[in-house]
Amino acid sequence: MNPWVLIDTEPLPDGRGDIRLIRRADEFSIMLGTIALMNSRLSGSEEAMAGLSWGRIRHRTTPHMLIGGLGMGFTLRAALAELPAAARITVAELMPAVVAWARGPMAAIFGTCLDDPRVTIAVSDVGRLIKGAKASYDAILLDVDNGPDGLTVKTNDALYSLAGLKAAKAALRPGGVLAIWASAPDRAFTKRLQHAGFLVEEERVRANGKGRGARHVIWLASNSPARPPTAKPKPSGS
């Protein structure tokens, strides 16, 4: 068996540790200590998050989607495959090294998605983009931790707090959806979403997208019931 080889190491912004990019043949993994944050062979649940989110705003012709966390680009590629040509996708990635890995060692995985005209990469804290927005996004997808707590960066805790969820709700257009990926259920967090005023659904999806692997959780929280396009009135006398 091929051994894992260290490609690069990057310290976390808050100094609590490092993330590492490792490779074994054509397989990549991003690690935080002994925790695998993501693996290039397990993309099913991240892809499902993009598809499930788009399914709830599919009637919109010029949607704007905010994706928190670039990672290995699973969610971004799935969104690009679904969203129309007039869509906009902003990807907020806190760590410049992750963007460099996407354009460097993992370029074959990312393909041309970073150069798609619909895509803007913002090297920024996704929480800052959310707080600075008002009814700006049709969907906000958060895949920056393994669940609703700040695993990678402690300041991410604010994303999942009641105040953070209310900020996300305000950043969404009416009928918009907040999607959050997690490795396991969390009943307290479901209640917190509801307390923030969201209509909440919880989906269980497989890690590899082929009916195998661990079951992950995706919360889909709408800030109000979605409204389909208004039908044009019929001409009088018809």
C-alpha cells in the first residue's frame, strides 16, 4: 500500500494547531491533528448539500449562493452543475493556503471550476460576509466544521450561536435557505435553528453518495416559506 505523504502544513489563524494536506497516490486528505476534515474519495454528502439547497430555490433565475469553506471543492462543483448560467456563487475561504492547494497540488480535482465566470473566491471569514449582508443571498451553505461548533477555528462558534443564526436569516432573501453540514445529529442545534426563526428540515445522507459509508446530517433551514413565481394574469376577455 502506498504511504501517505505530507504535501503542506498551514497554521490555523487562531494558533490552535495546524491543518495538513496529505496525499496517497491520487487520494488527498486534509487533516486537523488526527481528525480527517475531508477526503477526496468521500464527497457524497457535500454534493448532496448543494443539490438539496438548490432544490428549494430552483424557481429562481438569478440566484446568489454563498458557500462557506472551499475545502476540496465538492460543494462548489455540485452547485455549478445545478445552478443556471445567470447564477452567482461566492465561496468564502478563511485560509489562503486552501485556495493555493486548490490551484496547486489538487488542481486535477478542481478542474476549471475556480475559473467559472459564476464563481468569486473571497479569502475571508464567512461570518463576516454574512454579518455584512442584508437580504443578499438565496442560499448560504456552511461546510466549515464537522458540526455546529468551531472545530477548525474557535471563532466559528459564532456562526452557530443564536446571534449568528439570526444574522444568517437576515442575510437571506425571503424563502432563502441556510444549509449546514455535520457529521452527526445535534437535537439542541435543531432547536436553536427553530428558535432563530427558521423552518427546519433535517436530511441524512451517505458520505460517498453511493448508499455506503457513514451517514451525515444536513440541516436545511428556510427563513420563510418559499413563494413560487407569481402567475401572469390572463388578458381580459380570454
